Amino acid sequence: MRSTRSIKTALRFAVLGAALLCVLAVTAAAETGAEAWLRYSALSPQAAKTYQRLPHKTVVLDDFVVLKTAQQELVRGVAQMLGETLLVAEKSAPENAIVLGTLPQLRALAPELHLPRDLRSDGYWLKTAKIRGSECLLITASTDRGVLYGVFALLSKIARAESLAAIDEEQQPYAPIRWVNQWDNLDGRIERGYGGPSIFFADGNVRGDLTRASEYARLLASVGINGCTINNVNAAPGILEDSFIAQVSRIADVFRPWGVQLSLSVDMSSPKVIGGLDTFDPLDPRVAEWWRKIVDEIYRHIPDFGGFVVKADSEGRLGPSTYGRTPADAANVIARALKPHGGVVFYRAFVYNHHLDWHELKNDRAKAVYDNFHPLDGAFDDNVIIQIKNGPIDFQVREPASPLFAGLRRTNEAIELQVTQEYTGQQRHLCFLVPMWKEVLDFDMRVDANATPVKDLVAGRTFHRPVGGFVGVANVGMDANWLGSPLAMANLYGFGRLAWDPNLSAEKIIDEWTHLTFGSDPLVVKTITAMQLTSWHVYESYTGPLGAGTLTNILGNHYDPGPESSEENGWGQWHRADHQGIGMDRTIATGTGYIGQYPPEVQKLYESLASCADNLLLFFHHVPYTYVLHSGKTVIQHVYDSHYDGADQARDFIAQWQLLERHVDQDRYHDILQRLQYQASQAIVWRDTICKWIYRLSGIPDQKGRMQAASGPPDTPDRH
């Protein structure tokens, strides 16, 4: 019989051995993040049993390139997740197969099937049905791109171990246009890009190796995104040179198998700068002819070209105002060149004067979007889409929905959301943006006193517009994990899912993403989901609460705390903090009148202090620091408390993440841990900077005695 000591020793070695195997297993599974949510990790044997009845072969009903891509993706995903190689069979033998094809192709194959007749473009149908007496799994759609989306949906279900028993699921996109904008420059730099250099351009040319661009198109297609603008909205005119269009066509070639249309940002002055004309006046017939020839040349190289994005008369960009013309004049001259080819123009509503007089209290940058475009409602051609930022300023941590969404009854529109975290931590801070976007998309504009959520306005549903949709400023780069942080990819996934279905909850979206990106370990899913869902409010708490807008350094990196940088300049991102109070008075009665741009019921919501929500108070009202919020706190105490609470919650992210050691591969575990530690330290910098600043202005101490001893004497300038 073995001694107690030898048994203990054996047990100790067994435990150590098991721990070592665990570590080795996790180390072996180390990941770069390049596959993002398309990892297709092998399912456990128990989970894989769920799919024993999945057909063992696949049939594609035509040889269109996107259908072939869909079949290849299906084979790849099933092989990686289930360890089964699907047999690729001829379309003449569809029995016991996963059948891929469009509705017309499926009707021709099996006329006895009852197929849906109202699938819109890009919608798909997953259905178990019998063909020639044998059970098949159908993935069908009106278009080949819809079939591809159906394949990705099926693979997502398998990756998340969802049952496919008797599946009968029809999915339709909420809006026809779901695009991303990249702000890439031709030299390879990316404006507001935090994930490395451009995947498209380097040294003034299109990259020789476009593998990464193809992988990006695959990611986009997997969440239903159907278009990508590849260059900066601050566009270099040279993008339209004949020689460069030929280069750009190579990018379109790697997008095409994934059903992603390529589009370009263009400079309105191009007819003059590169076209040899003495004008770019949109009403000059020579300018119209120049645009027609350029567009014809583009479609010669890129037959499925999507169209153009235009930024003009904004932040120093030349535009139609040079000649006393309107945005409608500028948009329509390009739209008419695109019309015969089916292309569209996105004209950005981001038009404002960045030389406003700060001392004039009636000046208000927030009014510019509505003032510039509402009077032109109905003047834009039907293939023009007005691209409107979610809020009236510039991607702040919290803004109200832009009133222009309700102000264009006879004009197509799209919402512009910023995936790249320009004012929300630049991917160095965890900040899941889907809850913010949901608040805007679900906001009821009460047009004509009826329920009118923003999501219905931008999708064209409210005013029965032919096109509309969603645009996300994505700015992926050459970093292995695309956005610089593994956790930031949840925002790109979330944008795609909301663009497809804005009725999805933030909880469902992040649950999906976490399962797909990190696996199904319950502790991992629970922890990451909770961190992501609270992260926006945490970031808001230690940066700019109560709708104050940016307190970042707007004259520099848009990242560090710099509340003074917002004031006494022409940029209009003001919060008008002085020794008595803080906030912009945008009321109709005493302020800039901005609130008057909303429909009447929304005006009533914001005009009154009694009904205005605390979280947007300082966007709409200038109040004393002693003003008592609905919460019962004064404004000044809320600022102190929120910054301390936010910094504490940022610190708590570290402990939450540390629970996942050995539950997540070591590379990603340590990478994210270091990022969270950095964020916690930066939250303290933000906390101390803002609290000292507001104490110096107000002279009102923190009731809890946490800050003012180190802050120095208060300042009391009268800056009004």
C-alpha cells in the first residue's frame, strides 16, 4: 500500500500536470485577432453532435462568383467547426444536400416548393425542406449576395451552437444601403485611424498585395455590409486620375467575390484641379460633361462601382459656395453622371462655419446642419443621399439625435455613425458604442405627432424614399487585429448588425460577438458582455457627463482632457463654462433657438428644464453649478461624483478581466489586460484634470473633500 506522502506527491504532480496542460492548451490557441468573429473554432464533441443530421454535401445552383464564394465559405466553416468535409456535388444531384441558390434558380430546380415571394434584395431564407423526397437545407435569396449572407448566418448559428432543427428563418435588411467609409489617404496614413496604416494604399499607390483588403471584404459581408468607400472624405483629387482608377479597380476585384461594392470620396474641385478646366462650378455645362466622362471611365474599369461620397464647404474643403451654388447643385451634377450606371452620391451634411464668433451668444454650430439642408428638401435628385451624423456636432460621447433626420421629407438620407473612436477613447479605452447608437436609432422624432424613430427615417420607411440606410466610419488598418484593440472590433460587428436590423438589442449583439470572438465559456461570455455593456457609460462618466460635449483637446489629438480648448475659438464645440455655470443655452426662448429645429413634441421635451433629461442637460441649457438635477444632486457635485465613480469603474475592469486568466488565450489576455491598466490610469488623469478645472472655475468644493486641497485657489473669470 502506498504511503500518504507518496499519494500526496502523486496528486500534486497530477494537479500540476493538469494545470500545465491547461496552460499549454491556452498557449497553443493563442490568436492575433485577424480572424475577428470568423474564427470558426472547433466545437466540443457534445456540441458537434447537435449537427449530426446536417447534410454531408453541398450544391450550388449557378457558377456566379458570389455563389461560389458562398459555397467555399460554407465548406471552410463546416470543416473547421465540425471536422467534416462537405462533398461538393453537381446541381443535378441536390438530394440530402445544403442547397445554395437564388429563388429563380431554386424554383427551376424544385417547382413544387413553396418559396417566399417578398424577399427584398439581400434578404435570405434558411429552410429545411424535401427535394425529390430527401431532406435538404435550403439557403436561398433574391440575389447571390443574399445567399452569401444566408451562409454566414448559418455558420454563425453553428459557431454559437444554435439548433438547426426544422429551421425556417427569413431575414430582410432594414435598409438597402449599408456602407462603411474608410478615411485612408493615398500615402498610407489613415485620418482618425488607430489600427495601423491603410490596407489599400501605400506610398501614393494601391498596395501590391491586397490580401488584407479581401479579408476585410469577407468580414464586411459576414455582417451584411454591402459597400465600402476606400479613401478619406478629405479626398485627394488624384484619386480620379485615369492611371489611379486602373489601380483602384484591383481593389474592386477583391471586393467583388464578397458582394461588396467599392465607392470613392471625391473633391468637388477636381474638374479644375486635375481636369484642366478653369472652374468647378456645378452649373457650368463643361463641369457636368467632365463628371460624365470621369464616371463613364470608372464604370469601364469597375462595372459594379457604387458611387461617390462628397465632403464640401466644410473644414476648409472647397465646395459649391465658391460660386454661390447650393449643395443640391453640387450633388446633382455628380448624381446625373452616375444615374445611367445605377450609382449614388452620398453628400455629407457636415457643412458648417469653423470661424464662428465665440463671443456672439446666438452663434451655434449645432444649427448648421439643419439650416444648410432643410431649405433644400426636395431639390436633390433621387440617387442623392444626405449623409447625416448621428448628432449635430461631431461624434461626441453623447449628443441628441440630429433634427435634420426629421427635416427631410422629400430627400433620401442615411445616418453616419463612427466606429473608429475619435472622441471616445481612440481604441485605447474600452467603449462599446452600440448602446449609444441604439439610443439615437430608437429616438422618436414625433413627426406630425406620430411615432417616428430615427431608424425608420434613415431607412426611407417614414417618407417612402427609394434609398437610404447606414454608414459607419470604420478605419481598419494593417494591425493584425484590425482596429488596434481586440475588444474594439465589437463596434464594427455591432455596426453591421444594427445596419441589418436596428431592432436588435445591444445585449444580443454583444452576446453574439463574444461567443464568436472568444468562445462559449460561460465565465468569458458573462464577463466580457458585462464589461462591454457598461463601458460607454463608464467612459462618459470620467470624460464629459451631462451632455457637456467634448472636454477633450479639440485643437490637437481629440484624446487628452483639454476642456479649455473648446472655448474662445471658432470651432463651435463650446460648453460655455464660466465662474457661475456651464452649458449651451439652445432654447427657443432665451438661447440660440436650436431646439426649434425639432418637431413640436420634441421641442417641448428639451425646452423645459423640468422635462429635459439630466444626461443632455448641458447640451441644451446653461445652468448654475448649484442647479439641482432630477437625480437630486447639484450639477457640480454630479461632475465630481461621476468622474470619481467612472475612474473607479475603469479600475474595476482590470479585476473583472483578471477572472479570465487561463479562460482566454494568453496573447489576447495579456494584451487586453495591459490596455485596461492603461485605461484605468488615464481615467485618473481625466478625473483629476476635469475636477480641478471645474473647481477653479466654480470655487465650489467637492462635498466629499476628495479634490480641492490639491487644486489651488479657484479662478473667477467672467468670460461672458
